[in-house]
Amino acid sequence: MAETAIDYGAVFKALPGMVALLTPELVYADVNDEFVRVSGRSREQLIGKYLFDVFPDNPNDPAATGMRNLAASLYRVLATGERDAMALQRYDVEDPERPGEWSKRYWSPVNAPLLGADGKVVLILHRVEEVTELIRARGGSAGSRGSRSRVLEAELYTRARELQELNERLRQAHSREREVALALQEAMLPAPRQVRNHPAAVRYRPAVGALNVCGDWYDLVDLVGGDRIGVAVGDVVGHGLEAAGVMGQLRSALTAASRVADGPAQALDVLGRYAHVIDGAESATAATTFIDCDRHIITYSSAGHPPPVLVHADGCTEFLDRATDTPLDARPDPIPRPQAETTFAPGATLVLYTDGLIERRHEDIDKGLERLADALRDHRDQDPETLADTVLLELLPPGGATDDTALIIVSL
């Protein structure tokens, strides 16, 4: 039996519920037949129009919140790339044939992202269930049934508003925790302008979402014996204040270990033993480099972390990936961690980062590494501060990444 091609355009138009496709600018890209029928608007009144120009809040109701709540949901989808189901909403609609007349309507919306090949939201699928008839129980008889209908409407609407208010209180609580966590992050992750005589730039970008902070860290330290510096970066699984506390402990421990260790592998060995006894340090990763600027040698080791990048003066990019090992708490004693060396000439740039900079949902990590190498090569003549801003601008999604991002750039 020959395969029959499916006309997905026809399927979309025939879907039994109200469904619309919105652009990231919240403009109607398409609507199905049910959306046209129930909304009382023609396709011409919808396609190409801004959502809230078509469906504004009722100006006669100063307590109306439908437009604000829907906008918040849609922008969450754009920022996180995740589906968002809304509580029951009262969202009055103006009669298209009687301007100025508004009818009370109740809607149950769900908003879902449609992602492009680069992992960015290219469209939002906006599905709406119209439940006005259920709530108002229109057509019911007078008397006790009508009274029960009014009680049902009041209870359903009250419960929906209570849920909405509870969600808002939770968001506010999460926002306060985020502020505390960010303050803690700034206190534990200073922003040095240089280490010894080498200009440096550091950046930290929290993930999109109320609690997605404080998992990543970086460190720069002067090492004894000549013009030697240590540059490190790490990633703690999880977010929020708990991750911030773990991050602070690991960073401080690595700073101390680096000052007395023979090399980066030994420093990570010590840090790994310490991670074994810290709750919340499971699967934490780190990469550290010891740079001897007198001999122009970088010695490096990685504990489950993406490889640092060395940008040579001629623009060639080298990923320091010949000493990659398991995460901090996953290596059994007494097997030592590996380390490797590479050389550089004056004018080179060393870049360390966390996976939030390069990883994208549904994309191979090699593509992110390639983007990073291209950006560093194309802008290698920029100073560290400018280069850090350029890299973040080119690699992070416009709405922000879904994971924390730490970046450190040092001129050698």
C-alpha cells in the first residue's frame, strides 16, 4: 500500500480546539478554523496582527488581568523554551460587530514553544479552551439550578484566582532568593582587571528563571615561583543558595590547593577528595590551568569539564582536551588525574568557560565548540573586556541561556 503524504496544514486547520501560532513578537502567524469561529474574528482580522491589539483588556474593568497574565506566560515560554500551562483566566472580549460592548469570557490557555534548529523559539503554539459555557452554565433553568450554576461559577473563578495569587507569591519568594544568591555570587566571585601583568576579564550570567543562579564559578590565583598564574573554572550541579554554598567551598579549596600543588592534576586530586565529603558536590566539574609565562607553557587538567581554548596570536584555536577526566567526586583513589602541556607565544589568549556558553537543547556539543572557536578567531584582536562581551553576545540566546554561564579570558 503506497504511503499517503499528510497535509499538516489541513490537519492544523481542522484541529478540534482553538489553536494559534504566534511569532516571538506575539503576532498571529496562523490560526485554525476553530479559533476563527470561537473568537468571532476573521482570519484577516487576526493574521499579521499583534495579539493584544486584537484582544486587549476590557477598559471598563480596572481589575482586568487577562492581558497581563497571558503576556507573562508567553514571555516565559520565549525565555525558557518550556511549555507553560495557565490557570483559568477571565478575559473579556469585545463584540466585533458592536464596538464598546464586552462579553464576560473564561479561557484555559496553554502555551508551548516550537524550536528551530538552533534551539531558539521560532513560534509559540497558543492553545485555548473556551470554558465560558461551563462556568456560566448558560441555558440552565431558573430557580435552584440557576443558583447552583452561579455558585459553581463563583467557586471555580475564586479557586483559579487563588491559584494565580499563590503562583505570584511563589515567584516573588523565588525572586528574593535570586537576589540573595546573586549578591552572594558577586561577593565570592570578584572581577579582577588583571592577574600579575596580564589583562583579564571575567563574566557571569545567571540562567533564565527565578532560581537559576550560583552554580558556576571561576578563579585566578598568583602561583609561587616566577611569572606563574593559575586560571580555573568550575560548575556545580543545581542552582540557588545551596549551589552557591557548594560553589564557594570548592572555589576556596581549589585556590588553596593550587598554591601548594605541583601541578593542576594534583590540585584537582585534592579538590576531588574534598568534594567527596561535601553534600551537593556530586558530579561537580572543574578545569584548571597553570600558566608559566616565563617559559610560555600551559599545564592543564580537566575534571569532566569542557576544554579551555588557547587562541594563538596567528588566530589558530587550540582546545586543551588532552587531559580530560571524570568529574571531581568520581575518580577512585589512588589513581592520579592526567595533565598535559602546550606552548604559546606572547600575544596569545586563554579562554575558560562553563557549559552554559556552548550547550543548546537538541544540539551536538561540537557545534557549540565550533561557534566558540569561530567567535574567538574572528575577534582575537579585541582586548579581554571587549572580547568577553562579544563572545557572550554572539553565543548566548537573546532571551538568555537555560544554564548558568561563567567566562574568563586572560591575555598572555
